[in-house]
Amino acid sequence: MQPDSITFLVQPGGTLRGTARVPGDKSISHRAIMLGAVAEGTTRITGFLEAEDCLATMNAFRAMGVTIARPEPGHLLVQGVGLHGLRAAAEPLYLGNSGTSMRLLAGLLAGQPFDSVLTGDASLSRRPMQRITEPLRRMGARLDTSPTGTAPLRIHGGAQLQGIRYALPVASAQVKSCLLLAGLYATSATCLREPAPTRDHTERMLAAFACPLRRDDGWICLEPGAKPIAGAIDVPGDLSSAAFFLVGAAIAEDAELTLEHVGINPTRSGVLEILQRMGADLEILNPGEAGGEPVADIRIRSSRLHGIDIPEALVPLAIDEFPALLVAAACAEGETRLSGAAELRVKESDRIDAMAEGLKALGIDARPTADGMVVRGGRPQGGTVASRGDHRIAMALSMAALRADGPVIVTDCANVNTSFPNFAVLARSLGLPISTVSGERP
């Protein structure tokens, strides 16, 4: 048997009210484990996201000889083994649905003296890996993929890595992070240029581990000889997880919601600017810093949203939040146009087609394009929609019920646990009339 399937049943007429804290940031949780594992000393992590994706990263490092203790929920003690202290795993490293785990680990393992094999579930095994394998090979790494350029990744140990001066052909934080982690093992500087800014959690985390980067005329450079030093990492709430509730509160009637201690990194905050451009009643409160990352409370109330042309410059800064934002567009007055977002087609699902299909099933005029979508806002109907096993599609379409005229049924939602355990429990506590139905897959 495969894992249980989960269906979300969401009744119309709910709202979102109250104060809550969403789970820890997934991107930061991954990176804290990875750098903590190869650091010198013990890294103390608080706010760690105990979701399947991050646990896959944790279990991979345990399999490579790193001692990681969990004294209480959300708290980890990572006993670093240094850059050269990892050991070969006895079996292939299974990373589930986590593209971040696979791509970043590939960079970190490319400079090890031992062989590694990285595998994942059916969805991860369809995602493109050439975007990391090609520049890693330029650095001297030896690795193989399937004939179609996908997982499993086979990394051959003993390669001598050299630095690279590489202009990324796509704006991808995962590719950038993979190459910076490989740069820890290179004999010369690793310098990267992005076509557009992407999330900079890796750069901030490297600095927190005493491996600062040099910036030179648009290039980001990691000098050779950097050695991570352990410290304390406080993981803020995940803005990508917060996005579903921000959109839900904006589209619901009589809603007022405050989300506490959310990461508002400027390379991730495109969702906030897009919502504000659409007319959301949104406030940033109590700004501060945690572990080198900007944080704040976010308050949002029921809003009269209007359609916009989403600036392409904001697309890389909100790439994971577009399933939620497209639900906002579906409930806004007028048309919303998204372009420059072809990257959405190679996520856990083809998110452009998945969201267009889901919104159409709810009676919304949603027209997919090669690199985006045109959505004419209206009143969603009730209906049954398929998440395609994509956690963000499932959570986004669940929020559409807050404006729907009938129940919304979202199928194949088990993968919500990859990023947001207890999503339905938190949503229900805030006023979303959501229930879950489990069943076995044949």
C-alpha cells in the first residue's frame, strides 16, 4: 500500500479571525541543518519546521553520521562534524518530495570523498536536475542522472572541485545555493550572478556560520577556505505558509488575522507587495530580526481586492506563493495577469495548469499561458478540485471556500505534511470550516 490519501472538505461561509504563528520557515530549516552538520561545534536550532521535507534533510545527515538531538518539538542540537567529517550512507538517501533537499545536498556532497545516491518520490523524480548538474560538472564534480536528466542522482566521490564564475540562466535560489555549498569544497573562489534576485537565505546563513560572501559588481563570491562555525539559529515563521492565511483573510468577510514572528526577508516578500497592490488591508507590525533574518507580525483584514498586472520583477520574490495569490486573483474585481513565471511549471506539479484547472472547476475564468495566467475575478462556486499531490495547490484551493457559494472538496492532500503539518487544525481554529477524510490508496 502507498501512504494514506487525504481529502479536504471545506464548507462555505467561514472567516479567519485571531492571532496565530505559522510553522517555521522551510527554506531556513533546511539550511540550518545542512550547515550545522558540516560546522565545527554544536548548532542550536529553535523554531525548526518538523515537516516531512525538513525531516528528510535531517534523516539524510543522520545517515551520514551526524548526531542530531530533538530535546523538544521545534528544537534541535546538531553536533557538527566539520567539512570533512561526513561518512558514506549505507543506503541511497531518500528525500521524499523535497527538491530543496536534493539540489542543495548535491552541491554539498559533490566534494566528498565517498559516493552518494539521492532519490525521491515520483514527483521529485520528475523534476529537472540538469540546472545543477551542468554547473557542478564545470566545477569538476562527477555525477550521473537518469537519461532524462532527473533523479536518482549518483554522485561519485573523490572529485577535486574548482571555483566557477557562472551566470545562472534561470533565477533559482536552489541552483545558487547548491553551487555555494559546493564552493565550500572548491580550491578557488565560486562567483555567481543571478538574472533576477532570489531568496538569499543561503547567503545569510553562511554569514551566520562565519562564512561571509563578497559582492562585486553584481557577482556573489565565496572565497576558498571558508569553514562554518556553529552557533544559534532562530527560525522565523514561514512566509510561504503565512501566504495562504493572508489571502484567506483578505477574501473572507469579517476577517481580521494577525500572524506573529513571520520572516519578511526582502527576497521573499513579493507576496506582501502584490497583495498590497491588489488593495489588501495589510500592516507590518513589530519589525525586528532573528538569526540574521528580518521578522515581523503581519495583520490583515477583509479587503476589496482588484485585479492587477503583476510586475515581472516581483515574480522571483513570490514564486512559491502564486497558488495562494491566484486564489486572491479569482476573488478580485477585474483581471489579474501573471507572466514571467514559467518556473511554476517545474515545481511539485505544473502549478500553472494545476491552478487553472482548479479555478475553472470552481467556475472562475482562468486562462493559462506559457509563462503565467490571466484570471478574471468572480465568485467561486463549490466543486471538487484536484491538488495533484502538490501541498501548495491543496492549501490554496482550500482557502477559495471562504468566498465560494458551496462546499469545496480538494483531493490528494497528503503532501501538505511536507511543509505544513497540522494545516487543517490551525485553519479550523481560526475559523475555516475544514475537515479531513483519509483513505488508503490502492
